[in-house]
Amino acid sequence: MPTAKSPVPAPLPEPAPVPGPDTEGRSVPGSGGRTPAPDAPAHWSAVVGVALGIFTIVTSEILPIGMLTGLADDFGVSDGRAGLLMTLPGVLAALCAPLVAVAVGRVDRRIVLTVLMALLVLANLLTACAPAFWVALVARALVGLVIGGFWSIGAGLAPRLVPAASVATATAVVFAAVPAGSVLGVPAGTLLGQHVGRRAAFVVLAALALAVAVLLATALPALPVGTVTRPRTLAALLRTRGVRAGLAVTGLVVVGHFAAYTYVTAFLRDTTHVDGTRITVFLLLYGAAGVAGNFVAGATLARGPRATFAVSAIGIAAAVLLFPVLGRSWPGAVGLLVVWGFAYGAVPAASQTWFARSAPNAPEAAMVVFTSSFQATLAGGALLGGVVVDATSASAVMVLSGVVCLATAATVALSAGPKGD
């Protein structure tokens, strides 16, 4: 992807080391301070279990986007207020990411992940059975707890599950669940809602979560903890220039994206005037473009996340700014959704890479900071979009989102990037 030259970032201070490195003083990302042995056993079923867990969590989180207007009608609330079903999990995930990581201490990670997935079963069942809007919000708060805890702990486990030579492949499998859930979860959930009912869609997700919980309990090996995430470790990361820059650019692009994407169904219904079936197809095309964008980002990120981040933000900005003009017809809406999906597909991987490179000696803590910041700004974007859509229109949300994404690109150009970029 072509990109303008970015200024060379200033040298970054070395991150504070995390206690518990291996015998040679090295810490392997996600390994809890342990270096995987070349001949270590491969637990590929456990890798698949963690990936499915992340896919189920991401899908559970964003499922309401595709059914937002229907859920609003069911509970008798406005579209903007129904957006709280997206906002609340993000807020709780942001708070729970550091709290859960610190609270579980040295508890075996197999137990922690299995319990969190069982809690997701309960949360989705409660959402399906909620008799009132406030009950649905309680259920969504539980989803937020699971997101913060599972993602912070589970996303970096690949080095402990496979031999050293297979770590890159296992990590790719786990991280593939993020774009798959993010860009395919909404259209798939919308399709489920149309065929089996909105509430029944959450029952299906609960069944999937239960299957994943069983898989994790049986496939994961014992995962004792060598490195404990402590508050002082997180505080040290926040004093690192690269981490602070990562917080700024991630916050802006996620706010901009979710302010608009949370209400894209409302725009397509009210402005483009397409029915539910077409909306589902449109969202599937968006999802396919997002997966393609993720794979392209995998190649460009090898040269550094700055350029990928900037180009993605500009792509999202161009798509959403043109939506109120070209999105009034269905061909224009489809074309812009493809551009939008392709651009956003690179964002999660770019953000993860930024944080990982900025804190190479504190991998689990870096995942906590990434999770917390991503979820907080996701919630902020959905909340901001809800306020604007209730006060004005979905078109105004698109314009606001575009301005924020342009600000992201400018911030990337002016900020200190991660080490090695």
C-alpha cells in the first residue's frame, strides 16, 4: 500500500523488565517468562481452543451491531440508547483487563481461561432471556469481564503450547480469530438473527462458548505462571514513549471506527433504504474485505506498524466521509463498505504489533494495556456515536468518524513509533 514518508521516530527508552525471565535473562512474548524448548510437545488442539475462545468472545461483543435496530425495538429504547449494549462491555473490559490479570496472580491459566469461557455461556444465555433492557445490560457487563480477562491472558499463550519452531504459526492461528470475529461476527450474527430470531442467536453463541469451555478444559496443558503481572509493571509501561503513542493512535482510530460502524445498520436502513437481507450481504462483503486487509497487513507490518496504521486510518476516513454522499445508493454503499472493511482489517494487528514492539520485555503486561485501551475506546466510540445519532443523524456520525480518523493519521506521523520501526 503506498504511503507518504513518516518522520524517523526518536529513540525510545528501554521498557522496564518484567520479573521472572528465563535462565539467560530473556522473556518470550506470552510465555510467562519461559522460553519454549525446541522439542516441547505441541498442543495444537489447545491453540485451536484459544483461537475459538477469542473468536467467540469477539463475536459475542459485537453481535448487537448487526441487530441494533431490532434489539432497540424489542426493548422499547432508541437506537442510541441500544448502543449501550456495545458501550458497556467495552467499558468493563477496559477496567477488567488489568484487574483480572493482577487478581488471578499465579492461578493456573488453564483454570482461569476455562472459568472465563463458562462465564461467557452465562452472559449470552442471560442476554437471550433478558425480560428488560437493564437485565441485558447486566449480561453485557459480564461479557466485558470475560473480554478483559480472556484476551489479556489467552492471546499470548502460543509460545507455551508449541515448540519454538512452531510459535509463529501458532500465534498466527490465535490472532486470526480477531479479524474473523471482528469482521465476520456481525454479518453471521445478523443472518442468525434473521433465521432463528435475535434472542436465539445469543443461545447459539452460548452453545458455542460451552463447547469451547469443554475444549479448553480438556486440551490445555497445565499452565503455571512464571511471571506475574503487577500494577507497577503496568505503570512502568505507561511511562514508555512508544506505549503512550500507541495509546493515542489506537484510541483515535478505534473511536472513529466504532462511532460510525455501530450505527452502519441504521444508516443502511434509513438512508440507503435496503432491507435486512441486503444489509446482511453488505456486511458479509465488508467482512470478506476485512479478512483480506488483515492478511495484507501481515506483510506490511514486517516493515513496521506506523505506515500500516496511517494508511488504514486514511482508508477508513475516506470511506466514512463519502458515505453520506455515495452511500445513498446501494452500489455506492457496497463499494465504500469494501474499502472500509479492508482498511479496518489491518487495525487490530497494527495496534498489537505497536504495543508488542514498544514493550518487548513485558509481553503479558503489553497485552493488558492493549486490551484495556482498545476496549475503552471501542466503548467511547459507540457512546459518542449514540449521542450524535440521537441528536442529529447517522450521516453526521459518519462525518465525525472521518474527521477523527484523519486526526489518527496525523498523530501517527507526529508521534514516536515503537522500537525497530
